[in-house]
Amino acid sequence: MMNNHTLVKEFILMGFPVGPDVRMFLLGLFSLLYTFTLLGNGVILRLICLQTRLHTPMYFFLSHLALVDISYACNTVPQMLANLLDPVKPISYAGCLTQTFLFLAFALTECLLLVVMSYDRYVAICHPLRYSVIMSWRVCITLSLISWAVGFLLALSHLILLLPLPFCGPQKINYFFCEIIAILKLACADTHINEILVFAGAASVLVGPLSSIVISYMRIIWAVLHIQSREGRQKAFSTCSSHLCVVGLFYGTAIIMYIGPKHGNSKWQKKYLLLFHSLFNPMLNPLIYSLRNNEVKDALKRVLGKGRPS
């Protein structure tokens, strides 16, 4: 087969096949949302650095989540904006595989960070007297490093399996960035093993951590219901509800995309889910944490001059 075809050295991202006027509208809209994503997560990082009251394990992990969201958006959105400006401009083979690797690495890292954050909330509510001992700074740094390392190593394993595959046409990817399943469909070789490993990896990385999060929050809810103080219950639910919203958005879209039923997941549906996953999710995360968290709102007020910074 390879003797009769020329190996592909670049790909064309189909993006959104719409007219010039709609493309310009989408370019402006997505640029604005991208700016909000960078500003929102940047503000979260800045607040956590400046305010000593936020120098706790909970906000330490939140700063890592904000960093992942910034990296996540920077990996996919600029290419999407460039594609809206010039739909026929190709992306190189190396650039496409690099984008695939980084997308998987940041997604897997965020998945694991959300598990670590749920464990932090479990210890804070269910074992408050031992919290400072269990969640020491050494433990927090170790858990965050493990999340980053495992995320990048798992992404690297998929990249290693992807590199030997020959691509000899077609070269069009019906998405706005290089998504791994879409790339596998363009390979002129048997990709069943790759697809099985992607599905198995998604199932283990998504279902396993999500199950641990559900178990943690079942114990958290049970512990919160036994808190005598109404104010204490409200504060516990407030800090946990923000994290649950983020978990629901992230895991919900990821499960539908990669381990949901294939017959009900058309290419357009998956394209919209990927758009939500790579653009709207990183933008919504800082909003969820700032709007539903009094400590973040108070810190923002102090930084803006409505109070003295601590």
C-alpha cells in the first residue's frame, strides 16, 4: 500500500465549514472567549500567589488546575483561530502529533488533579483535626507532581504507538485540532490496537477516578449532614459544590466523547463537545470557583483596593 501512495507530511483541519461572514463572527467570538479564559485563570493564579489566606492545599491544587486550563486552551484555540482565518492552511505532521500529545497530556493531568482535589476536600471535612498532618505541603507537592507526571507519561505512550503508523491520504481532519481518534482514522494501516488502547485508557482514566470522586463525596455528604452548625454545613457545601460543578463538566463531556455509545455520537456532536471541552471548560472553571467561593471573592476585592491585601 505504501509503495502506491505518497506519505502525508501535513494535514488540513476542516474546522467549521461555514461562509466567510460566519467565520469572522466565530473568530471574534472565540477570540473573546479565549481572552476570558486566559484572564480568568490568570487572575486565579495571581490571587493565590498574592493572598496568604489562599496559601492552603485547596488553593494550591486550584492553581495547578488553572495552569492546566491555560495550557489546555493555548494548545488548541490558537490553531482553531488560525483555521478560521485561513481554512486551507495546513498543519505539519510534527505539529499535529505534538498538538495531539499535549491535548492528551493536559486532559489526563486535569483528570487526575480533580481526583486529588476531591481527596483534599474529603480529608478537610471528614478528618478536620488531622487535616494539616495528612495534607502536608510535602504530600501536596508530591500529589501534584504525580498528576503531571502520570498525565504526560500516559500521553507519551499513546504518542509512541501513533508514531509508527503511515499516513498516505486522505489528509483532511474533520475537527478544529488534531484529535487522536480522527488521526487514527487517516492512517493507512491497521489501527485496531491503537483504538482499543485509547478506549481502554479512557475507560480506566475516566471511570476509575470518577468512581473514587463519587465515593469521596458520598462520605463527604454523610459527614456534612452530621455537622450541627448550619453555617458549617453551608460553608462545606459551598466549597464542595464548586468542585462538583467542574467535575461534572469535565467528566461528563469526556465520557460522552470517548466511552459513550457510538451510534448516538455523530461527528458534529463530537465536534461541539470537543469545542466545549477545549474552550468553554477552561473558561468556566475560574468563574465557577470565583462566583461560588467567598474566599476567592474576598481576595479579589482586597486586590482591587476594596480592602488591604493580607
